[in-house]
Amino acid sequence: MGHIKVLLVGVCIYPVTGLPTLPICANDVQTVKSALISGLKVSEDDIHVCGKYGMVTQIDLLKGLTTVLATTTPDDIFIFYFSGHGGKNSFALSDGNLPLQTLIDIIEKTIAKSKIIILDSCHSGGFSISDTPALDLEETVNTFVGHGYAVLASSGADQTSGFNSERKLSTYTTFLVDALTSRFLIRSGKKSLEAINEAIFHYAKIWNERHPSETQQPIFRSNIGGTIFFDVEEFNPYRVAQVYEDTDKYIIYEVEPVHTNIKRLSAKVILRYESTIDEVASIAHEIKNKIRYADVYQNSGMELRHKGKAANIVWCHFGYSEDDIVGCNYIYYTTWVDDSQDKAHWYSKGNHSQIVNDIHIRTNTLYHAINKMLRETEIDKDELIRRTKEITVELINAAQQFIKFYREYQNSVINEEELIDAVEPLNQKIRQLYFQQGDLPCPPKELNEWASINSQLAGTIHDFTLYYSKKRLGKWTSENRIYLMNSSIKRYEADLETLRKLEETI
């Protein structure tokens, strides 16, 4: 990963235009600098402050851009921050105004893969951005994710931006620095641009409710594929213990922790030979006794809660091959529960289930038919990759268009009804592609993880269509839809990041 290169511009003095001085902009610059260092772990050496003593001319700005970009590489992230006076479609420097769109267009063409432009000035929302470049089938997801530029502005095109007198900062800048430094936004050692912007909008909402005469509408527009993730702290993921045992009768392939308030384990088992119901019950008992005290947990919290305790529930899923395990096509499902559990609930009887020696066994009567179908639908590996990519590429491009319309709804440029009308053709396309993805043949073992994340990504994008559809308007309130959509966008961006990494393995 590259570095984060930063240019900070705070204009306090306007001798040519005669605009009022803004000494608070000097505070903005120093506070943002500190927030970038502490919140995003930006090296102080990579932060350049433009101009001196609050005086910034067009030449100063050009020199600042040249200085920062001279050491910028294609792997870097470039952040530009401006605080000062703004006018209709322009921002003010000490020696005159500069068109806002001109600055954005210049920065868009810089070499850094990711560009973030942050504007804290009046009327700063009066700009446009180009569409996200469509992902092409011949491109990799790696060349798409995180590439592009985003613009964060303090106010709409017809709004003024104010000051927070208590903190001696511009109002929007207080939202920005609080988001940059918030530890609550860290997930797996990273902060995302998406999470930072969501926090900014949240802080603005609170401010507007408390200061109805000084409201501001933040603006966020982006053509970045997915989002940008910033590494902010070392992350050591909790490693789930692996349980594997090879015996003459069976193989314990994997034991998964599914603990809640009680300890529960789920084992995946390969039978070496065709087994009767009685033999399966005996093996299930044997496995239960072997793994009941297994130290397998989802996370450190569950380990602290259940370590040293016996499992209250043990499930076993039986197949006859590794393909069965990978494809989740099991011939038997067994359940054992201890006496503290409601056995009448867990040991319910059905047409294809029975209880043998205190083990509940359910038989999958479709096991052989599914195996036959899977064999008949086997597909060449390269052909499956091609067909999967075709669908995923179209889904990603549709998702980016959907998110663009949604951003304008959040920016208060369009209303909810206009959003729903705008995305209706995308809803239809996404649903069609989602069902095509579900009809793809089962992947071979070596593609299973990659195929699974493609399927997961398709499901996440399909969720977009649930929230903004004429058919489901009565299902949620507008506020609930916003919460659900924001959550889905973050899952979409996380899925894209996972797919980017897995793509290197195929």
C-alpha cells in the first residue's frame, strides 16, 4: 500500500477582493493536520501546508500542488483540504477567486489512485463529478476498487458555511476532525472513507437539530470504485482453532463454533463407508465425546465465556466426500443436546428423522439426486470464471449507479420519490443478474471461496433493490431505509475488498 499525501489550504487574508478576514481558518488547518496524524496515521512529513500566515495566492496553491505531487506515486492517496471563503462555483484565494470545478478537474487528473477533496466554504456543494468508470470484463477488481476521487463539501450550492464559536473552528471542520479521530469507526484495524462520511452526516444532523438557525447540508459525491480503506492500527484477527481428525471410519473435517449464551459446536464429517442409521448414531456419539470440550470459539469474548465448559449442543453434518462438505450436500444431520436443553424441541420427529441412542438423525432424501445433478452440471473451470465475472461486472456497475443516485438523495438534491423513480430500471437489472448468479453451476473446490464471495456480493447488491422500490414503500420508514441502505453499502464495499484479494488466487 502507498502513502497518504496531503495538501492543506487555509485562507485567512483577502487583500485583493476585500473579503472579511477569517482567522479561524488557520485553526482549521492545524486541527485537521493533527486529526490526520492521530486519526489516519498520516506521516507529518507527508503533510504540506500551503502559504504563510493565512495568505495563499494562486501561485502558492500551484507550488503546493507541485510540491506534494512531485513525490506522489500511483499507489498513493492524495487528500486536499480547503478552508476559506467560497462563492458561487468558486473558492476564494488571497489574490482572487478560482473556479471550484477547475480545481476538482486538476486533482482528478493527478497520478494518485485515490483522491479526496474536502471543501469547507460557503456554496461549496456547487460541483459535479464524472461517473465511476465502468468496470470492464478484461479488468481486474483490483484496478477498480479504491480508484477514483471523492469530494466532501461543507454546504449545498446555495448555502453558507458557519463557525463553531465554542471550538473556534469552522462548523464542518468540527464534524470532519471528530470523524477522523473517532475510534468507533475502526473495523479490523481500518477506517473507511464511507464510515468517515457517514459520521460527518450524523454529526451534521445533530448540529442542525440543536442549531436550527445555523444548519448546514454536507455534500458527498464520489466516483471511487467501492471505497478507500485506511490502515490505522495493527490488527491481529482472532484465529479460530482448527479441529481435524482422520480415523478408520470417518474424518472430522472441521468443527465450527456457533456459541450463543450456551456452548454449541457444529462438526462437518466425511464418512469413509456407506453407513447405517445405527452406525451414524454411534459415530455421532463418538464425535460428541471427542469434541465436547474443544476450545473452538468465534472470538475472544466467547472464549472468555465458554472456555473449559462442555458443549450443550453438538451438531454433525455427514457426507461421503470433500465435495459434499464444500458443496454443503450432506446425507445425514445429527443433533445431540444435554439434559439442560429442551429435548422435545431439538428432537422433533418427522418423516425422515428418528432418534437413535439419544441422537436425533435426519436423512437428506435428495442427497443422491443432488449429487447426480451436480455431476451433470459440471463446467469447465475457465468457463465458470468467465460466466461469473460477466455477471459480477454488470452487478458492480449497476451498484455504482444506484449508489450515485442514493448519494444525491442524501445530499438533499433529490427527494425519496425521485430516487425510487431513478433506480427502478436498475432494480430490474440487478434482480435479473442476481437470479442469473444463483443459477450458476457449483464451483470446483479450488474456486469455492472465490465463487462464494461473488455470490455474497450479488446478494448484498440485491439488497439495494429491497429498500427503494415502489412495491415495498410501506415496509420501512424513510429513516429505516437510510439506515439499511447505509449498512448495505458498507457491506458492498467490504465484499468488494474481499473479492479484490481473492481474485489474486484464481
